[in-house]
Amino acid sequence: MIAAAVKVTPPSLYKHFKRKQEILDEIISRSDVNYQAHLFHIDDFTDEEVGKFTLDDFTEVTLSHVNNILHDEVIQSVRRLCIVEQFRNEALRLQHLNHVYVGNEEAAKNLLIKLIRAKKLNVAYDIEHLAKLFSLPIIATVDRCYCDPEYEKEGLEYISAHVKYIWNRIMP
């Protein structure tokens, strides 16, 4: 099937790979590179840029990230691959875990740290907890949108309200 998809004969495919596992390993590696290249990186904003954020900016950045995850074809394909294959392949399970949970929690943590530092907020929150409080409802909403595309409009409205809720909890 892979040989047919790339329009070569199966023996030609094995000139580049010795075993099926090598082919799968390469697919996994390239899917991760593709995923990262297509991802909207929230934590790429400088401290100065984040320091100027308003609630509208914070909401727009978050919704841009979510919309990219929901609509970028490469991200969709990699997520589907990871979701389906995570129970059969440890590397894909770990990739899925990183893409959906660890990476998003880390991006949220970095963004919140920059926001707290740039705005010189005296916040007594555990940043790890705050990052989870911010990111996990968004992750769950994105997952629901994948399962139920008709929920997307309502989901994006929920995310907007959630961002406002978090903003109002940390801003003086």
C-alpha cells in the first residue's frame, strides 16, 4: 500500500528501507516534523509582545492556535494517525501524548509565565496548576470538536469564555 501510494514498486521501496519497521519509524519521524512545522507556536511571542496583551489579544492568540489545530490538514492527518495507532505503537502513543497534552500544557505554562512576568503580576498561583487549569478544558473542547464538528461554533465560544475567565483570575 505504501509503495502504491508513493508510486513505486515494493522492491524499490526496500532499496531505501530494510524492514517494515524502518518504514513505520520514518513515517512517525516525518509526521512529527510536519506536525511541528504546521503548529502555531504560542510561546514564540516575546515578553514585550506578551506584556502588551489585552484580553482580546490573549483570546485571539488562543483561538488562532485552536483553529490551526482544528483546520490544518497536516495536523489533522498526524492527529488521526496518532489517535488510531497509539494503542499498537509506543512511539505514536508518546507522540500523541506530547502533541495533545504535554506540548499544549508546556506552551500554556510558558505563555502564562511570560504574561505574569511582563505584566509584573503578583500572582500566588502554582504555575503548573494554572497551566493545566488553562489548557486542559481547551484540549477537551478541541477533542470534542474533532469527534463532533457541529460542536465547533459552540466550542469556540466556550474557549473564548474560558480564556476570559482565566484572564480575569490572574489580572489585577
